[in-house]
Amino acid sequence: MKKLFTAAIAALSFGAVAGTAAAAPCDGDDITWIIPFSEGGGSGKWARFWAPLVSEQLGQNVIVEYMPGAGSTLGANYFQNEVEGDGCTIFGSSGSTQFPYLLGDDRVEYEYRDWQVMIATPTGGVVYTTPEIAAGGLGNASMSYGSQGATSLDLVPLLAFELLGYNVEPIFGLKGRSAGRAAFLAGETTIDYQTSSAYLSNIAPVVEAGEAVALMSWGAVDANGDIVRDPTFPDLPHFTEVLAAANPAALDSAAYAAWKAFFTAGFAAQKMVFLPGDASADDVATITAAFQAATQIDGFGEASAKRLGVYPQGIGDGAAVLLEKALDVDDTSLAFVKGWLKDAYGVEL
């Protein structure tokens, strides 16, 4: 399933800047951008924001192709095993791709350090529920949550709900957060979260209409490694604030330490763009420069804040730093999460 986004540049009302001067990747043919999720989720929205901008800078089309399945490992395995480094295919990963890799999930055939990162985008997320549950108190409610799987990025909300003492029954097997959102909007589940881009586009209007209640953000990680309020949602308390009010002793627990480690790994560089390891240095430099040039377009900051949230973009060397942060989870937190997954969900890794 492919979609081409070229007219969106005009719709975003950006001023043009000069395209990159180096030789075009893929001999100037179309570049395919694999997103290992369904179309409607945060990764799809992120790619659709960037694709026309990068197309404009390269002077060639960047086509977004969706390849959902197996918690994003299907698309990641395809990129690892089948894609050649000819500059014709790039890959967009997410926290749900990182977590199975970190946990040693047996579905994983890919190796992040084989790939060449060009851009890394931090993001956040917002948890919301029904007005009825919010009014009655979450501690008293039995709730349901649509999930891709316990080893996906949904590890973050599932562990958070447990730390807060919420009675949440996960419904596993969904193909992405867009499916989780659809289940909530259809009344099939009663609590959900979306990453920032999907929340801004799809759920913020529902909250404004009084049909859902925003409870908290996950927060953001500052330069000291502390959890602070998400700059995109500064009026919402973040999870650590909510936990401190509900159960302050939990902040000293192994469970919270593990939650913080995986939140940092999954959200500080939540979405990244890669070329294969055997791609040429020229292709890596050219596509990286196209992303960088796109950030200099008039109106980029305003449009990015509206579509993706208020987060800095790590490009080139900055992306490499964020990638290492995304892959750095301490052994104690890994051991705790593996034990928790086995005890809570019967997942053995």
C-alpha cells in the first residue's frame, strides 16, 4: 500500500529553499519510505509530514509504504534482510520496533547497529479515558485497553497502569495505536494513549468536544535525565507527577526505575529514519542534508509544532546521539521487565 505526497508542500504554505546539491540517491528515481505500522498511527502521520518536505529538497519523490505486522518487526525484518543499500529505500522505526530488539524478542531478525541513522525525533504521549470513568475515579473502575502487545511500546502504558494501581485489562493483537484509538472511539475500550502527533490530530478535538478526558502525558526527558512536563502539553501533569501524588513510595521501586528506563529509550528518540548499513556515504549525507534543509523552510517550526508537537529534531550527529540513548537500557531494568512480562502476561523472553 503506497501513497505519494507531493502536493502537501503547498498546503503547508512553506517557503521554498534550495534543494540539496549532491547527486540524487537512487539515481533520481522514487525513494520508498517503509513505515512498519498501519496508515493511521503516529508513525504514519510523522512520515506524511516529512515526506513532501524531503521530496522538495531532493527533487525526487519520497513514497510512504505501510508494512504493519508482528508489532512492527515484520517491516523491520524486511528492511534488514531484503533491502539493498542503493539509496532507494529508507526505514522509519518507532519505540515499538526498539523494545522487541532490546528485550531479545525471538521475532527480531534486525540489528539497529547495522543501519545508518539520519534523523531521530523525540515525541511524547497522552493518556485519556471516558468522561464517565474520569468522573467516577480511575481507582474504582475496571477498564480495557487495546494493545499491540506487551513487548511493544505499549509496555510503557501497561507498566504505568500497574504502578498506579489501575484495573486495566489489555486486549492484545491490534496492529498499531491507530487501531487502539479506533477501539476507544467505538466504545470498545475505555482507556487509551496516543503519541503526540496522533493525539494532536485525532484526539485533542474529541477532548475539546467533551467526549474524552485527557488524564496525563508521559512527560519528557530533560538534559539531566529527569522527567519533566511535556512541552507540547505543558498544562497536563506527567505520569511521574500523578504517581507521586497517588503512591509516592512507588518512585523508589524497581518497577518505576524500569518504567523510566524504557520510557527514555522509547520516547527520547521515538521515531528514527535509517538507510541500510551498506548504503553509500554520499546517499546518507544527501538524504540527511534534505531533512536538515527542510527544517530551514519558512514556517517549518509552526507546522511541526502543530503536526508533531514541540520537540527538537536530532539530525546527523544529533540523531546518532539519540540512537545510542534509545538503545541504552541498564541490565537491572531489562531483567525486571522480562520478569514482569512473564509474571503479568506469560511472555517469556
